[in-house]
Amino acid sequence: MKQVIGLSDMNSSIQQIGFVYNPQVPEAINLCNSLIKELELSGSSWSSSAEKLVEKEQEFNCTSLIIVLGGDGTILRTLRVLAFYKIPMLSINLGRVGFMSELEVESASVGIKNYIDGDSDHWIDERTMIDAAVFHKNDEKYAETFALNEIVISRGQNARLLHLEAIVDSAKLTTYRADGVLVSTATGSTGYAMAAGGPIITPKSTSMVLLPIAGHMCLDTGLVLAGESNIRLNILNEAQAFISGDGFAIDQSLKPGDYVLINRSACKASFVRFGPRESFYSTLTSRLGIVDRS
């Protein structure tokens, strides 16, 4: 007979569990309901779609674990709401790449049960995040965002290149003429930054990558910066620039004279891991879809 657990059998350090799913994936909704039923968690859990997660805010302070059912996009959307609550996440991969996911569907029930029981040799993988604040030229802050992967300043419909002056730790670096500029964390180095020609960085690192997008006659190589670096990007020309964090855009466009300050965030994303701490290297090529011919 399959052994199930209820609230009374939980590890005493766990108050309740939140399930966050991608509503666009029917399998995610079905799996969420199935896991709650199979593990007898109906009295000690709550569930929400990623889009409506903010409606569960009253539950966050007494939630000890978030289980995310979806792909990396669902994780990022979940972090938009939960980043400030320091709740570890255990992700079940229902996406394509699943760089940040830990469990596959087949191992989800056993993995969650082992974590709740305290039987697993798990560890918490803390990932650096970055903040961005947007200022008018009179130093008035009017917008802010944050990201686990990357902050991007990009042009809109206008075909004109952006002219962005980059200042690192108060020293002028260069003026980029490009479709945009991104600042990536180590976690984001396998995403947009890699597609733009940036290096892959171990997720253990707090470093950031400063990188132009389709640079034209400018410093077009990526620059790896220390995690404590302060980056200032000045908007120099009229080219309809926009800023986003992890793909979530701020509605207002940036004007000439505006500037963006980017630095390491006080927040960190915390993921529950079961595998070896070196698994990033052993699974990197397979997650990227690269065939190892050695």
C-alpha cells in the first residue's frame, strides 16, 4: 500500500505548502490537484495560478515551501510576487529547458514527500538577484524593477539604435550604440545573455555580465563584473527605450537624460535541490540541447 502523509506527519519546521502552477498547461493544474490529494495536503496547503498569486499574499508569512509546476517562465513569474518573502521553491519541470527546475513529473510525489519527511539529503541553492532603479535627469526616481536572470534596456518600434553611456563604479566604461544593453546574473547567463554572445557563468557566482545587444561600432564583447559593482546606464538619444526585468516590462519609456542604476539585490532566490552541488556542469550540455560527441 502506498504510504501517504498528512499535516500531523509533517516535518515540524514546515507550516504549510503553497502550490503555484502555470494555468496555460492543463497538465500543471491536474498534477497540482493530484499531488495535494495523494500526499493528503488539503488541510495544510494552498494553490494558485502564477497570474493570481498576489491574491494569496495573506498566506505567505506562514508558508514554508513553494512548489512550482511549470517551466522557467512560471518560476520567474512566481518570483515577481514572492522574492521578498525568502520562501524556498521546489520546481517540477513542465516546460522545455527547465534550467531552474529540480524534479520531473515522475519523481515529483516522492521528492516532495522526502522533503516534508526530512528524509532527503537536500540543500538550498541561493541565487543572486539584481535590482534596477530608473531616474529622471533631475535625480527623481520614477520606476524600479528586479530580476533573477537579467535587466534589459531595449529599443521599441523605432529603428534607431540606442546610445547608452555605461558607467561602472563611477568610472566611464564606454558608450554603447546597440539595439539594447543587458545586465545578467550568473543564473541568466544561460538565457538571453548567452543568445547575445555572453559567457556562461557558474550559478554559484555573484558576478554580473554587462553586454550590448547587436552592438554597432562599439565595445561589443560582454564584460564580467564583480557582484558588488554599481552600474549606471545613461540614456543619451531619442530612440524610445524601454526597461524590463526578466521580460516583465515597465510601461513608461525612457527619455534622454534618464538613467538606470543596477546593482546586486538584497533578495535572493532559494531553490530546493536534491542532486549533487556540481550537477550544473554535468547537465549543462544536455539542458542546452547540445549533443556530446566525445
